[in-house]
Amino acid sequence: MIQKIIKENEQGQRFDKYLHKLLPNASGSFLYKMLRKKNITLNGKKAEGSEKLNLNDSIELFFADDTFLKFSEQVDETQFLKAYDKLKGIQIIYEDDQVILLDKPSGILSQKAEQEDLSLNEWLIGYLLRNDKMQPKELTTFRPSVCNRLDRNTSGIVLCGKTLVGTQMLSELLKERSLHKFYRCIVEGKMNQDVTLEGYLKKDDKTNKVTVLNDKEYELMNIEEKNLQDDFQRIITKYKPVCCYQTEAGKHTLLEIELITGKTHQIRAHLASVNHPIIGDYKYGNKKVNDRYKESFGVCDQLLHAYRVEFPRLTSPFEQISEKTIVCELPDLMLKLLQNEV
């Protein structure tokens, strides 16, 4: 008999969901059969699988050791430690018992796109393992994770859950939009007014590029296009100029952006749609302008940075981060550009 005691990061989830994590190589039908036959029990009693697990609940699996090994997944910590050792420039800007906020440099994936990728998500787990903040065996039933994703070439704050309740809290705040996220970016041209942009966004998965329409353009779509209107998502982007600059490469403005909605490439495409693309954004911007900034300042990626988050009032166990404002300072390249006014 194999016994598992539910720990803090495992409580609050359905029993069957826990079993799928514990025994990922077992089919659902096999697991429910084991429950019916009482080969898997909860606190010594027959269970259906829909029960919510509580701290210190006892799971009993009446399996031979080789059967358990056959259906379980042996965690290989190598990839996590490799990411922690290899990915450079990642900084911790806030950490408590439940959550951790990281400063992601441009060029690093938030989450892996291919099996062999190393991303911020693996770095996070590697950091926790390397610093004895979790043990490899804990990864079988819970893995700390990134809760919001930034594009590979966007830098700044990434929210991560260290515990199950921390992950759930961050995910809920993002879903409810009660966590306020602010970005800073450097755009082409001079902008001197606060504006709220509204419109519709549609993503093309083949090109990984989005199209943005303002309200008037959306209303003027023909009948055939309107039949596809479900593909368009409503977007709202607020921006205010921080300061304007003139350099040898041209005029540009540092903007602060508040995302009211958060869709793929929303900031980049929305600003480009009003003829103020982000400097260094070759997908949505002006190639000639970007080439000038590349030659003069070494700008190769879009100058977009997740700058600040403001947390609402939170209750236990999140008192430490309740109503906090966390700021992630601009990367060196953006500061260099802003300090080269002529």
C-alpha cells in the first residue's frame, strides 16, 4: 500500500484531478475503476473522485510498487536547473510565501513554445529547487508557474505563483481585471495628449499577427465580413505621454500604457493603428525608422516594458502584497535612448 498525505499546495482541488497529476500515465477509466473497487481510498473510505481535498487528507493506493511506478511520472529536475543556470538577467523584484514577481529581460520566453525550449517558467522552478524552497518530489502534483505571459521580446514584470493558492489568487485577479497593469514604451513621433483607444482585434494564427479596426471601420464592414465578426475581440488601451524626445534618429515619445483589456499584441498593434508604432517593432512598425534606431542605439526589439502593477486589497494569506504597488525599472537600452536627447 502506498500512502500520500495532502500538503498545502495540493489541498482545495478535486480528488480525481489530483489523481491525474499523481498518475499521469493512467487512463481516466482505470482510475475510476480503482476508486469503485476501493483500490484507491480517501481517508480509509470509498470515494467517487469529486471530493475536494483538504490539508492532511490521507490517500491510500493499494498498488504494488512497480504498478505505481508504471503509472506515475518520475520528475527530472535537470531541465529546471539548466534553465536557472543558463538564462541570464532575470531578476526577482518581489517575493513572499505565496507569489514571486520577476523582471523578464527581452529575448526570453515566458513559457516554452517547443519541448526543448528553456523559459522563465523553468527558471522559476529551478530557482525554487536550487534554493531549497521546494523539493523535486513536490513537482509531481503541483508546479509553480507563470500567471501572465509577455511576448518574447517584451521585458518587465511577470507574475508567478509559488503555491497553489498564490497561483489561484493571481489568476483570479487577472480574470477579474482587478489587478492594474501598466506598461511603458517608446513610440515613433510626438504625442502630447492622454487618450483612450477603443476598437476590435483579430488574430491570424498562421502569421501570428493581429489586425486592429477602430469602431468606425468595424461598423463599415460588409455583410460577409460581419459573418466573421465573432473572430474580433473588443480592446481598450489607455495611454498618457510621460515625455517627448528628439534624437539623431528622430522624434519619439515615452508613453505609459494601461491595459483595460489584454489581448495578443494589443499594445503594439493598437499604437501602430494610430501611426505611432513602438520603436524597434519590426512586425507592426516602420522598417526605415527602426533601422535608424538600430544603427544609432542598437535597438533590435520593440521597446515595450511591463513597468508597474497595482494590487487591490487582499485578505489572508495575502496580507504582504495587499494594496502594494510593484515597479520594475526600465531596462538599460530604453534608459540609454531616453538620455540621448539632442
